[in-house]
Amino acid sequence: IPYTMRRFSDNKGVGNSLGGQFQEMMKETMKSVDAFRRICLTRDFDLHFMPICDLKSGRVHHVEALTRFRGSFGAKGSPYELVTLAEEIGIISEFDLVHESVTGRRIPPIAINVSGHSIANKDFVSELRELLRRATNLSRMISLKITESAEITDFELVNGHIQEFRSRGFHVALDDIGAGAACFDYLNSLDIDVVKFDGPVVQRAHRTEKGRAFRASMATLRSQTGIETIAEMDEDQELADFLRECGVLYGQGWHFGKPTAEINSFRHMMA
């Protein structure tokens, strides 16, 4: 219901009666929930991979796994809306576990997205722990990237889960830093290895005089915390140079390569 209420509020005034519109949205939501659960059962999705490159050498440091749904949902483009639905109604952990099991094959180093909702779920963490335990030396090949689209509220619980995986050798990253007001709480409360800066924030910093402050903050973050930094939406050499001058270690964007299903296509570019 909260998901439908949000959509209803965003679209109020569109259509006939408000009551009729809400009922139609509820039906659409339930259909989407059923479809999402079928995707989890049938694994009706593909993984594409996007390179994340060392800004000094230009070599691929690792790749990120991105979901592409098949069928009618795939035709809609970005999976964001369906994933947001799953997060808001509490079933994203089902998909995250399927996602982890599909990527558990012979691959170059790869970052796998885990919802903030999932990393706060004790049952999910228990199942993920068992899934990762069955494979040897997996920590050398896989890192976990926590998305912020589902708000984390119990920082102590989540940080405990993060430290468990870090103690097993897995690197943990926080996604989209700078995109919301809560980013300070995330950085202050969670002990992590890597932060990934939101693309639009990075591009705005590059376009304005205030970008100098961005450079200073990056230098401070790295020197005082030891946290590694990644910037997304790196679209050209000029922006890549700016990020390198800021002290950002890695860049991701079309300047380095678009998402592809052929993960082995990046092997010749590996650092």
C-alpha cells in the first residue's frame, strides 16, 4: 500500500475519479509483485557488466553487475521502478539472493549490488553468508555494493552485518554518495572500504567554480579515512582528468565502456 500511495500522490489529478485511479494502481502494483516473484523463481533476467577503471592507468580495476529484465519489463528500459517496488514492499531480498547465485561463476573482479533493505534483513544475511561460504576464495573476486534507494535506519545492525562480510575478506562499498541528505549519516555510521559518488553530483562539481571544494573534500576523505573512491557518469576525458585531479581513484561511465553481456570482453583491459 505505501508504494501505491506514493505513486498515487505523484500522479494525483490524472484520470477519472481519485478512488477509481487508486484502485487501478493497486491492481497494477499487485500484478508487478506477482511478476517480480516470477522473475525470482524463473531467473528471467540477464546480467550486463560495466567496467570501473583506474583513472591513472585507464585499466579496468573491476566490473559492476547490472540487471536487465527480459520480456515486458525489459522493454521498459531501466529496472529501477520494479526494484524500487520490491524494496518498498519488502521482497527485494528474494531477488538479491538470486542475483548473487547467478554471478557466482568464473569472472573477473566484480561488484554486486545489494539493497540497503536486504543488508538490514537478518534472514537475507544468513542465506548470503551460506551462499558465499560454499565457494572458496570468492572474496578476491566479489565485492558488495550497498544501494541507498532503500533507506537504512538501523545503522548498528547494518554495520554489524557489514563487518561480518569485511572480516571474511569482502570489500563493501556504498553507492550514490552525495545524492541525498542522509549521506553523512551513512559515512559516519558505517565502516566501509569504498564510496561511489553519484554521477549528477560529480558532473555538477565539474561544471562549477565550487568544484574546488569537491576536490578538497575528496582529498580529505581519502587521507583521513583510507576509503577508496569511485565516480560514476564519467563520460569524457576532460571529466576523467578532473576526477583524477580530485584524487578519485576509479571512474565508471561511457568514456570507459558501456554495459555488455560479454564479461570476458574486459579481460584484455584488466589492470
